[in-house]
Amino acid sequence: MKFKYNEASASLEIKDGLKNHFLIVRLLLIVTFVNVLLNLSNAQVEFGLMKLIWLLIGMAAAVGLRHYFMKKTGADTILFDQIAGIKEREVKGIKKYFLELKNGKIRDLIELQSEAEYKELQTLFAKKKK
């Protein structure tokens, strides 16, 4: 995991490419949602199975857009004032770590894989919070 503490701005810098990933996912979800709107706005075709399928795809895209715009962040630089804490969750036996921010968003730490890196990040937080 490539993270470091920037003393000049009192922030945590994370280099893992998540910001670019989020940009691509958001663009794909927006394109999908626009495509759904265009397909559902076709008044010449009556409501049938295909419109129902497009409606379900649109609802999934709307939920995905809400999740990626409101609940997650891919910021490379996060001020320590904004970080509420570092958390872990276990999904299918694999531990995943993330930063919980004070504004309610979470920042996934996709490159943080070992318990040693997690402990190192926790000690960094403990030192800088004092």
C-alpha cells in the first residue's frame, strides 16, 4: 500500500488508482442511465417485457450512481480532520479495510492487504490524532 502522511497539509496521501477507477465506473453508469431513459422514452412501443427489463436496468444504474456519488469517495488526498477512523469488514473470508470519513462517505483501501499494513496505518492514526 502506498500511503504517506503529508505534514504540510496534515493529510493522508493514498496512491492506488481508485480515483481513476471511480471515474470510469461513474461514466459507465451515467451512459447506462441515459441509455435507459432513451429506451423507455420510445412511445411507439407499448409497455412489455423489454421495457420492464430496461426499467430494472435503470433502477440498478440509479442505485449504483447514488452509491458511487453519495456513499464512496476515491480521493487521493484526505485531510486527517475528515477521517473518523479506519475500519475493517470481512467478506467471504477476505478482510477489506476502509476509511470512514466524518461526512458519511467511505474510502476503500484496496491495496491494504496484510494485517501488518493495517497495524502500521492504525499506529499512524494514533500518533497524528494526539
